[in-house]
Amino acid sequence: IVIENMDTRTDGISNNQRPFAFAGKDKTARDEDGDGSETVLLESMGSVDADGVIESYVWSTGTTQIATGASPEVALPVGEHIITLTVVDDEGAFDTDEVNITVLGSDFEFSDIWLEPECGTVGQDWELVESTAASNGFYLTVKPGTESIQEPPAGSEGQIVLPFSVKGNDNYTLHARLNCPSFDDDSFWIKMDNGEFMLFNGLKNDGWEWIELTTYDLADGDHRLTIGYREDGALLDKLYISNSSDKPIGSGGEATNCETPSSTEDLGHSKNLKLRLWQNQPNPFSTTTAIGYRLEESGYTQLKIFSLFGQEIETLVDHYQLPGDYELSWETSGLPSGTYLYTLQQGESTVTRKMTIQQ
């Protein structure tokens, strides 16, 4: 006869399961008033006792007790702190867990970067979907039937490229606002700068939710985040890169990478009448449209196509032109249906119109 110990967490107390301690996620705070310390909330949510109740919560650093209770507030000096939570149940069994809390000086500047994927350089394998539940009103997902399970997509068609900049050398946490409805639709390939793609799988959740993905040691300056699809059905709304480990809430802050090139009102001419930009014909259109404009003066001239969120798509004119009327033809090159902007600029004069692609 083999007798198995079915309770591996008894702590020597017969037929009693030890409680489970959870001291919360690591967090970062800043000394807001410059007095050398900051009040921080300690959180034990997730601590449970399967066969009883937890009767005491004790928080300590080293051998020094600093607080008691499930969710106490404590003043911590500037620096790094390893805090131990000890929970004891109604029969005397206990468990411990640690949380790392960093209190930054008042002169420390947080670097928060909010990125809308649709405002990056988006490959044609991705699909822009309008949704009131998404930040900025849109999210991205790979086109149905398109998957890259074993290896990241090699070409730009399957990638989203998002340039950004950080101030100061530091460790930065990447969060993503995702909606991954099943275990068959819950993964992406991600890489930073010229590094290797990393697989992020098991991201299933219930509705839009911020998920912490990884951390990067980044130097001051410019960087590039690249997202590759893996499973169709995984929905990507927004990204957050910060030297704070705090988890975002809601739809996050205002994106730093969505800048409309100029006013989207259909004025058709600049305010000083040096430029006139006609409505493209036909509009809406499927593959090809004609764009006409008039220049009243000679000068260096640019005509560009943008997404509705400011992503530059194509430059049609980029050289010196004389006064006169001009017309050119533009092919969409497989762009998805939606509203786009075309902008004419000469010197300080700029005019923008909208056009609609319907596939």
C-alpha cells in the first residue's frame, strides 16, 4: 500500500492547507513633494486560504515590521525596497511573498510613450477595424486566414513598425491593450530595434485589457518597435512604453505618434489663395483616381498621401514647379478601404482634402 501526502503545503499541521500569499506586482513611485519619501499602497489581493480564512497580514523589510493589514499605506524613502508579506491562517499555517518597490527622487522624469499601431507603418496583411471600444476608434488585426505560427512574418506586409524616442537610459516596460478571445487567437511576434523577434503567446483575455509583455534596457534616443502577426483573431489596439512599471488603465493616454498633417476641412485652397487643390475624381474610388491642383507661384512643391491618422503613405510630387494647373493619377496599390488625406504644400502654404477608397 502506497500512502501519498495529498497536502504538500500543510506546514506540519494535519489536514490544513497553508494559505497562499501574494504581495502584488512590483511597482514604481516618485517622491512628489521632494521630502525624501513617498506614501505607497501595499496590496495583498490574490492572497487566499482555500480551507479557511487569513487572520493576519504582516509586511516587513528584512527583520523590521513596517505595516499590518491587507492593504496598508506606508511611507518609503527614496530607493529600492524588497518588502515581504507574511499571511497566517486561522489554524496558524503561513506563507510569504515578496514585492519590489522603487521610490524615485523628485527630480526623476517619467518617460511615457503611447503608440497607436494604426499610426505606424502598417503592412498590407493587417486590417484596420473601426470600433467605439478601441482607443482612437480603431484597432488592427491580421486579415482572416493569415497566420505565421512557426516563424515571424519575414516581409513588411506582415509587420507594424512604430518609431519612438525615450529620454534617458533606463529600463522600460512594454504594455499592450489587447483583445484575444481564445487560445487560438492570442499571440504576436515582437522585436525591439534590430533584435530578434520574440514570441508572446498565451495572451487570452476577456475583452480589451492592458497586458504587460516584457521589459527592455533602452538608451536615450530613437528606437523602433516592430509587431508581427501570428494568429488571426488577435486584436491589437494600443501600446505603452514607460520607465514606470505601473499598469495603464482604460484606453490610456494620448498617443504621441498620430499627428494629422494639417486641417482636414475640405477648404480646397490655402487661406492666402496661393494654392488650389481640387477634389479627386472619381471619389469614392477603388484603385485609381485623378488629383488636380493649381499653383499661383513658382516654388518647391510637395503632394503627399496620408492615412486619416497622419501616417505618410506616398509622396506624389517632391520638386520645384512653375505656376500653372497640374493633374496626376494615383493608384492605391492595395490599400484597404477607408478615408485618406492628400496634402499639397508649397513654402508656408498648405491645403488638405479627404478622399475615400472603397474596395
